[in-house]
Amino acid sequence: MKQGIQFLLGLAIIGLVYVVANLIYTPLSFEQQLDERNAAVTVKLKDIRAAERAFKSKYQYFTGDFDSLINFILTDSLTMERKLVDEDDSVAMAQLKKAGKKNIEQYNIAVVDTIFNPRKLSKQEIQDLRWIPYTDNKVEFILEAAKVMTGANVLVPVVECRAPYKLYLDTVTYRQNIINLIDDRVNNFNAYAGLKFGSMEGSNNEAGNWE
């Protein structure tokens, strides 16, 4: 009888140790995953934002279509400007003026060669911009674009790109942690439960909520 009680007591102690260890380990493990996956999602959001800003600089509006955005990156070009001579070079400036020329020259550069500098993205990486990390290239970022009227009756282009936490975090292993995270973001901070840039409600300079 005594040995049986000791055995059960030992099992209870082992179970208690496991529960306590799990209570300590799970939040730490979740925070590590959250940091790692947020970082990967943020990198892509920044690249998408850079592409959208370049698209708007050429066409005066944003696109809500990834096919159009990716085709723009891979095949289109931007018109840039550069000075022909140093403005402190009085002789060269005088020669330009005599020739009736301005000290500005326009030139075209491929979008893919400029918007991600100093990084270089491969064609495959660009084609994969639409996919939220950790979704096995099955779930796209939610991308929207439109033109909205401001209080001053000015029509302005807006864009928003977002990735909800529940789409790229492990909702099986960390189900309760994610529920708590979303509840905290929405109810305590009145914020989006995920990562995003821009806003469909008005122009905010394509600000990211991680910044």
C-alpha cells in the first residue's frame, strides 16, 4: 500500500513538474516564433511597399493586383534625373548655358534594378512576393488599392497590404497564445491583429504598423 501511494505521489510530482515547465516554456517559445515570423513578414511587406511606391510614381495610382505589380517590377522602367555637371564648376555651367542646355538629364532604369537597392531579388523571389511567409506559398497578402476623397475634396490614391497573425503563426501549437495576442491588439490597443502597411481609409504615407 505504502509503495503504491509513493508511486502515485511520484507520478503526481512528475506531472506537476511537466505542467510548470510547460507554463514557462510555451510563452517563451511563442514569443520566439512571433519575433522570427514577424521579421520575415515585415521584409516582404517592405518590398511590396517599395514596389507600390514606384508604381505610383509612374502611374499616379497604386495597384491592388499582384499580377500587375509583379509584372511592373520585372518588365517596366522608371524615368530618373541626374545632373550633367557639378554646379560648383563655373566653366562647365557656363558652357551648358551657352549651349542652351539645362543641367539635368533624364534616363530610364529598369524597376528591378533600382527599387530594392542595395539588395538584388531574383525573378523567383519577386514572383513569390505575393505569398505570406510560413504558408507554403498558398496564402497571399491581402492587397487593396483605391482612390478616396479627403476632407478637402481631393481624390488621393491609397493602398493597404496586410497579413493577419492567424495566417502565419502556428495556430495548433500556440492556439491560446494567439487568441490572447489578437484579443490584446484589438480590444486593448484598437489595432490591427497582424502586420500591415497603408490604409484604405486615407493617405498615411504607406506607414507600417511595425514602425
